[in-house]
Amino acid sequence: MSSFLQNLNDRYDTFTKSHRTVADYLSDHLNDVAFCTLEEIADRIGVSTTTIIRFSRALGYSGYSEMQKDIQQSLQTKASLPERLVSLENYPSNTLLAESFQNDILNIQQTLEHQDEHTLQTVVQKISSAPNVYVLGMRSSFAVAHYMASRLSEIRPNIHLIQSVGMLYPEEIVSAKEGDICIAYMFPRYSKLSTTILSWLKNEGVKVILITSQNYSAVQGYGDIILPCSITSISYKNSYAAPLCLSNYLIAAIAQENYSESQKNLAKTESILNQGFYLGL
């Protein structure tokens, strides 16, 4: 059962008659609610938009939009790729561009709102001072992990991207020890291999910074510090706009924290690139 439905069922006995009408409809039509406007849902249920908003607040949300985002992320946790593609089948092509950009703007805004400056500063200090930093991300998350590892390797040594090519991940993490850090990107549908690797690393004393979705209850045990991101998408894959923004912040903050070392490493990299790498145009 999704976290949204669990929340709904736990509170059902406290609902008014009109709120139970809304709850009954939502329980049977989650896929519809995930992508319908407030007005459309109110019309389908036969209640006012005000009733829907009050129902959302009764569940602990600020309003319909926040509740809808939670429903979307709950569905993404289990839905297969073909099932998620269905939402695009009848999507108006003339609004797809604007809706896609607006979706990611909202993802970025919500991710920013969920960050704690003290926690972020702790993360920056831990990554800056760790003897070794391991970076993990499977399947779609690998693209973000690769980006993070490549940028960090420009400004500090001992960055290890866990690629698991040919299932060689044991050799990639065998030297990890207490004091090291792992930055792990994990989003629905969660990779079982990622949990295996993180469990082993934590057992070795490695601290895990887990960058994951806002509904992270299923994987919170794998992270020592959790940085939640909004990854809602109108397409068949999660959106990684917000995790990339958060990664960019961490890269900049770590470069600032270790300014002298970052300058030294970047200068060495630049000297190598100047040996004919660029066209010089």
C-alpha cells in the first residue's frame, strides 16, 4: 500500500461525510487524481473545490497541489514504465513544452524548500574532509552519479564512482573503510543492488549521504543523512532536474570549502587540457 493510501486509511474514521466521499473516490481512482486539475476532480466527485482543498488539509497537506504531488510519487514507486507512459497518450501536445518546464521548476522549488542549511553544511564538511568519497547511482540515477563524481574529481582526490560494470562492484568498494563517505542517489523504483552495496558500506563504517525522493520512508534506513528531492515527472521517467540542482550546489559549496586545494587541482587539470585538447577557436 502506498504511503498516501496508508495515511488516508489511518484518518478515515475522523473524516466528515463529504470528506469520506472524496476519500472513497481517491482510493479507487489514484491514477486519475495524479494528473487531473483541482476543478476536474471536484467535478468528477460532485463536490466543491473548497471541499477538496479542506480534505487535503485534513490529511496534513498545505493544499491540493501538495497532495497531488504525493500521490504522483506514491504511484511512481511501483508503476512500470509502460504504465507511466499511459499518462502521455492523450496529453495535449501544444502544452507539453510549457508543462514539462513548469513541472521541473516546481520540482526545484519544492526541493529547495525541503533543505536544511545546517544539514547541507554538515554534508559539505563531511565530503570535503573524507579520505575517500564513493558515489553510487544505478540505472537512470547513474547519470547524476557520474556527473557528481566527475565534477568532484576535478576539485579533490580519491573520488570513486561505483559503476558495477560486469558486476565488479565488490572490487570497487572493497577498500572502503570507516571515515569514508558515500553519496548515493536512490529513486523509485529502488535498486536492490544499491541497497546491498549501501548495507555493506554502512557495516564497514562508511557514512551514507542519501539523495532520494521526498517519500523516502522505504529507504531511510540506508542513509545517515537524507537529502530529499522532488522528482515528479509528466513523462515515463523520474525527473532529475532537482537532484542535479542540488548536486550543483554541493559541488560549488565543496569547492568553496576547500578553495586552495580546488584551485590547485583545477590548475593541474587545465595544464593537461592545454596540451592540445581544445581546438583553440
